[in-house]
Amino acid sequence: MKRIAVIGAGPAGMLAAAYAKTDKTSVDLFDRNEKAGKKLYLTGKGRCNITNTADKEDFFRNIPRNPRFLYSAFDSFFNDDIVELIESQGVKTKVERGGRVFPESDKSSDVIKALLSFLQKRGVRLILNTRIRSVAADESGFVIVSFGGEEKHYDSVILATGGRSYPSTGSTGDGYAFAEAFGHTVTKISPSLISLIAEEKWPGELAGLSLKNVTLKAVKDNKTVYSELGEMLFTHSGVSGPLVLSASARIADDPVGTRLYIDLKPALDQQTLDARILRDLAANAHKQLKNALIGLMPSRLLPVVLHFSGVDPEKTTDNFSKAERRSLISFMKAMPLTVSGTSPIDEAIITRGGVSVKEIDPKTMESKLVNGLFFAGEIIDVDAYTGGFNLQIAYSTGVAAGKAAAKKYEEV
């Protein structure tokens, strides 16, 4: 019986362990936490955005970093496969806006239970509360040493330790050190899917305010690198929310200096918006602008927009000039912010960077440098936008690594 170790019991590690287990292999799945899937528990605001129903081409459009590396992995295990697996364990799923797939119960704990049930049925041994100190090659294959000092020997090892985001869940970058010890290149590590800090201070006045059905555009070096319709919110130091998180993935390598533009009325061109404002003015004749235009946007936002448009909110509708109206419209269609940085990597949903894909076989996830060493999930230099895409990368690379590790010993 050949022995396979999987380090990290997140979604990638659990799937890798399950598919590595055959009648020719025994599999130990290690995790430093008291329970498996700790980070998975937090995803989708505790609801677990399992995957996305998008087809492969749409998936690749949502993966800005090394998408081609995933072709083979997606061919062998994709979104319908993980949904079928989860449902086979008794957890029903549903599809929401944007193709996002969630458990019907809206409980991420149900998804974790389904994966743990699958692991148990496959015969994987789950070893919790065990942080690994080192992974090294020896005459039999690999030796793993825990922080408790215990040594275990294995024929193959799958590293699924995650990145460096959410360290409270155990993702502290240990896997990068293990990979580097084997001679692997780890690309620059930076936060992605993260809140952005603005140079301007006014977002702090609006902290907690959500905007829906707005367009956010990110411009870097005079090029539009992101533009999308959706939701966002203001924070004490800048902006966050789905649009901002996705935009951050486009600028993660060098966010400072990026210009953001918020279109508060993307469905209306300037002429149509002007007509809308004129109707509001007519319906609220002789009133102050701060009251007459209250239906145009959230009440907390209106004073800020009027101020930066150069319009006195105390002015009455009778004295609101055409030039001032144009200034207001221009600001509403492109509220500008300048990015001065991101929140700390500890707060990032995912990590940008990781083990170089040039050193990993895309069909098997096996190291091109070390026989019997595999990688799965966020430790690899691949990342995507929000919407279930990153979790699918974890499942697909985990299954590829697990199947390939098992296949090495089919003829033994």
C-alpha cells in the first residue's frame, strides 16, 4: 500500500485526498486547525458560493492570472461535477444572479459536511490540529515533520496549504516555504479580491453606504483595466464590495495611482439624465437643491455629490444654472477616486501569486522538479474574480492532483 499525504484540508486538499484514495493507496489529510474547511466556512459571507454555472470560456474570462494553465483540470472536473458531488451527499444547491451556485440552506457548513462525508466514504484519514514544520525528500520518498516533532514517511505529497490571506484560518504561507525548499519559484505574493484605500477622505463620510446598479471603472496608465456593473460600498478608508473586489484583481500587482470612476446612473446617458433632473426640479419648484434632488440618489450621498460638483446645496431650484447642472451630471457619471493602496493581505479573500505554473504539469499538478510532489489550490499562481470561480479552481486542481497521485501506483 502506497502512502500519500495531503497538507491542507481546504476545498483543494479535501478533493485531492478523496481522489488520491484507492485500493492501492492510503491517504492522510493534515490540517493545522481543529476542523477542516475553516476558510471555506467564511466564503460567500458564510453561505459558500460553491461554483459558477458559466461555461468554460466565460470561466477563463474571469481568471486574469494564468487561465490557460487550467484547461486540462477543467476538462476533467468542472462546475457540474462539483455540484453533482455535493448533491450526492444530500446537499441541494440553487443558482442565483450571475450564475453563482449556493447550497439551498445558505449554510456553508452544509457544504463542508458534504465534503467530509465524501472523504469518509473514500476512506481518507483526517488528521487535525497538526501543523507541519517541514516536508523533505528522503530515500523512500518524503518525510513530513510536524511541530510536535512526529515524523511520517510518504511516497507522494500534495501541497494544498492555501495562500497568505485570512491567516486566522491557517493560511500563513507555509506551503510557499515548503515549495521553495524543493527549489520551486514562488512569484510575488500580493492581496487580491481586497478592499481599496482611497487618497480622498470623503468616502469615510459615507462609510457603510451601499450602491447598487452602478458601474465601476478602473483606469491604470490611461488604460481601462476594469469596467463592470454591480454593487459596491464605501468604507472608512475607501471602497469595497463585489465590484471593488473584482477590480482589485486587475490591479493587484500595482494598485497605487489607479483611478476609479463610479457611474451612479449607468442606464442613462447625459442627455437622458439631464431630462430626469429637470423633471425633479419641476416637481420640487422653489425648494432647496438638497431637498429637491433627494430622489436622485441615496440621501447620504447627495450632499457629497453636490459639493464636489461645485453646487451649493442650499441654493433653490430657481437659481440652479444649466452650467451647474452639467457639472452635476458630469460628476454623477464619473465620480473619481484615486487608489493609494489596499487593505492588508490578512483581509484579502485570496492571494495573488504562488508557485510558478511553469514548474507544474497542468494535466497532473505534479512538480516538474520533484517526482511525487503535487500542488493544488491557492498555493498555485492562479487566481480569479469573485463569483465562485476561485473555489472551482481549488476543486479542479485538487481532483487533478489526487487522481494523478493515485495513478502513479495503479500498477504497483
